[in-house]
Amino acid sequence: MTDWLGPEEWQAVALSLKVAFWATVLSLPFGILTAYALARWRFPGRALLNGLVHLPLILPPVVTGYLLLLTFGRRGPVGAFLEQTFGLVLAFRWTGAALAAAVMAFPLMVRAIRLSIEAVDPKLEQAAATLGASKLWVFVTITLPLILPGVLAGAVLAFAKAMGEFGATITFVSNIPGETRTLPSAIYAFLQVPGGEASVWRLVIVSVVIALGALAASEVLARRVQARVRGENAGRPDA
Amino acid sequence: MRGDRMLEIALRHRFAEFSLDVAFEAPQGVTALFGRSGAGKTTVVDAVAGLMRPDEGRVVVDGRVLQDAAARIWLPPHKRRVGYVFQEGRLFPHLTVRGNLEYGLRFNAGAGPSVDEVADLLGIASLLERRPSRLSGGEKQRVAIGRALMARPAMLLMDEPLAALDGPRKAEILPYLARLRDETKVPILYVSHALDEVAQLATTLVLIEEGGVRACGPVAEVLSDPALVPQLGVRGAGAVLSATVVAHDPDGLTELACAGGRLFVPALAEPVGQRLRLRIEAQDVMIALDRPEGISALNILSGVVTALRQGDGPGAVVQIAVGEELLLARITRRSARALNLAAGVPVHTVIKTVSVAPGDIGAVHGGA
């Protein structure tokens, strides 16, 4: 693989994998919490939260990137706070690319997890409560195992989306080789230089393979969540 | 243990369409909530479990207050230690039968039966490694009962646990429930709209009607009250007698001893000496003033009329004291008039042997 891809191309693929991995892993707990809140809780700001979560799906990515820059840039309110308190800089760093990717992938992740939570019969959770399980235990021992395939499907989708994120990333963290030049940014950069087509094609093939693999994996996992949840209600012994 | 006031329940709640106002007390044993669907039975059980929160309520189980609106006490479901057997099982699909049975152990310390003991009691030992999706309806329900038992409950709630099952499956589970009633000290609140189940299992019968308590008392008393026949259903009405198996005769009959004399019923599997309760439907009982001779019916019990209730239709219901127990007979008003039936009249009751079906007979174990 390293022979087939040139060093610059390989660098972009490796960076994208790193960015997508951290974007997915770090946003997953928030994704589960948000999905659970939207699926199960009735609270005043529910519609607002729902809109906010889906916003990156509808906004032009460049707008999302710009808003991220305003908020998380070194002079932005959150960005300045993070730098002073934790020494964490996001703007023009790969960490910022991970944040942009996470924000852009969040709606997909929440949607997949939310659907799987809605497929779980709340009566099972009630049954667990009567057997002595507190709300947290009910979630850990009943809800989470039942939605696990859905959570994994959401994570896979989010990972694939994060791999391909371009507009918000380039606006927020630019296109710095080795730091923020992810796979799509690299494709864009190679398109700008004469003779870059060969590199572009190789990266395009890598992108397509990753995207298709992720879609297939999430489809299989989604089917498993259905089977798991249906297990009980099938009624027939050999269902 | 306060045998006479094991359960104290008082609930009041206004729904959009009807209001619930229920209060009763019950001793040790099975307390059956009986009534039409929509009468509010499940709401009562859900409130006892803490799954629904009534406007006002007080629930005390064996001296332990689960909720008391006046005292601002409300225990969440997971702290109530009620084992709830739902109508539709609600087994956890991702766990094996063993996993389901052991689920409550994690949260409830204390002595109690082991998985193997419960599995043996309920006849599910061979299913332990299976998933719920590979169980039959009757098996699922037994696992659900076992799961509730394993959680070391201070009380069992059963919401029509047999409603989803056919006759043979019901017959398979009822004996387990009777053993549970007689061999554990755990009080059971049992919702049903099947009189045969109630007659076999219940110690106390609470008749729920339109969100209120219409009658409450020992099952034999409520079932033999002629005034309640319309609520219980004219077809299903019938009193409950206690009896003991005396002999199994070679011609396919089993001889029982009850307070009023000997009864013959189609052969039973229960051993000699086994105590039973026996439901005799009012429509299967005939009344004669003189002891009938030359009649095919084998069962003739002598007694005294204690009450007579005439409805608007052609029927009348007669309550007869047989020994220390009460029987109900449904006859026509015309016959009642012809025989001059009134309280105090000595009569003979004739019960057709084949009319006592296996579904009307329940076992009683131990000293209960």
C-alpha cells in the first residue's frame, strides 16, 4: 500500500484515518446521550436540540466551518478558553480537523442511534426496573446491549463521513500538508497542480473503497439491531 | 407476619376518560383483581409497581410503605421489590433464559431460591441456555414467572399471566402458581378476567368495576354471593368448595370428601389425601325438596337455602349452605316459586358428575 501510494498521498490517508477515528470516538458518548434524549425524553428545548443537531446537514459546510472558526478559533470565546485552560489549540491543527469532522458527522451518528433506541420497547426497560435496576443500570444492561449494533452502525457512518469532510475542514483549519491536509483536501490540492491526476485517482479509489465498506458495514449492523429487538416479539419458537 | 393485613392498597387517579378510586385490604395469599377489561385492573397493578404515579395513593405491603401521597413517600419501581409478571412476558431478548432468571440477582441481595431450584419448580431446567425467541408461549411465561421470583420479591404482581395462552398451556402453569401460593410467603396480586383461574388460585377476591371496588372478601364468600352474580357473569357464576381426594375408583371416577358429603368427579391425577378446591358452576346445580331416587346424577349434597336472588329475567340464583360451605344454584323463577324456596328451607342439591371439568379444580398444598 505504501508503495502504491506516494508519501504525500499516504500522509493524507493516514491523517484522515487519525482525524476520523478521534472524531468518531470522542463524539460517540455525546451522540448516544443526544440520541437517547431525543428518543426518550420530553423536555422544553427538545425541538431546538433536534434542529441544532441537524443543522450541519443543511447548512453549507463553509458556513459551519466559519462558525467553528469564530467559536473555536484562538480569539473565539471557546477557543480562547480552551487554549488558556488546557493549552488546547484547535484552529489550523489536526485536532480542529477532528472537531470539524465530528460536527459534520454528528447528525448521521445521532440519527442511526436514535432509530435503534426507538426500536427498543420501553416495556422491557420497565420490566428491568421492577426487577431492581436503577435507570442507569437499565440503560447499561438492557438498552445499550439492544442498541449496540445501531451504535456501531452510527459510528461507522460517522467515521466514513469524517473521512470525507472537506468544506468545514478547509474553512476552519485550512489545508496544511502533514497537519490538516486530509484525504479530500489532498485531492483538491493535487487537482490544482499539473500532473496531479494520477495521485487524484489513487486517492479517489481509496475514498470510494472506504465509503462503500462503511455503508455495507452499517447496513449489516442495522439489520442485526432489528433482529435483536424483534427476538422477543416474534412469538414463534423458531422465528 | 401480619396475616390479616398483608396488603393495603388505596389509589385515586383521574384519567381523561375515567377515574380510578380503589381501596382494599387483603391477607396473605393470592389476591385476585377480577373485572372486565378496561375496569382499571392493570392500572392498579402498575401503580403498585410504581410504573404509574396516581394522583393520590397509599400502598403498604407487609408493613412496608411503598407509597403514601399524604406522607410524601414514593419509592421508584426499582426500590419496591415487586416481582412483576407481565401479560406478554417481556423477556429480555438479548439474554438467555438463565440470563433472564439471574437478572434481578445483581440488584437484590438476600436469601432465596437458586436458578436451579426455580428452574425445577417451573419445569424450565432444560431451557436455560436458550434465547427467549426460541421458546413457546407457555415456556416464556414460566420463565417470566421465574425471573420475577428470582428477584427476591417482597410481593408478586401478575397481570393476566395466562391470558395469552391456550387451555392446555394454562392448565400446565396453574399448578405452579398454586404451589407458589402455598409454598412461599410472598403475597401475590393477580389480575384476571377468567373465573376458573380466580376460583383455583385466589385467597381473596376483589371485584373491580368501572374504576372502583364492587366487592372484596374471601374468594368462597364473594363467589357464592348471589347479589354479585350479574357482575361475575351469569354463565360463569359458581361457588367454590374445598374437598379432599378419598379414592380413585376403577370405573374412572375420583371420590372426593367435602363438607356436605361425598362427590364423584371424572378421574383426577391428584393423589389420595390431596386437598383441592372445586368450582361448581351455578348452572350445573339442580335443587330438589326430597332426596331424589332413581336419578343418574351421582352427587347429591344436602343443605339449607340461605338466600334467593331473583333477577329481571326468567332466572333466579339460590344460595345453599352445604355443611360450612356455600353453593350457588341457577334455576328459573318459576321453579323457585313452585318449590316455595326461601331462606331456611332444607333442600337437596344435585350436581352432574361430568360437569366438574379439570379446569374447575385446583390443588391446595401444605397448611394454607
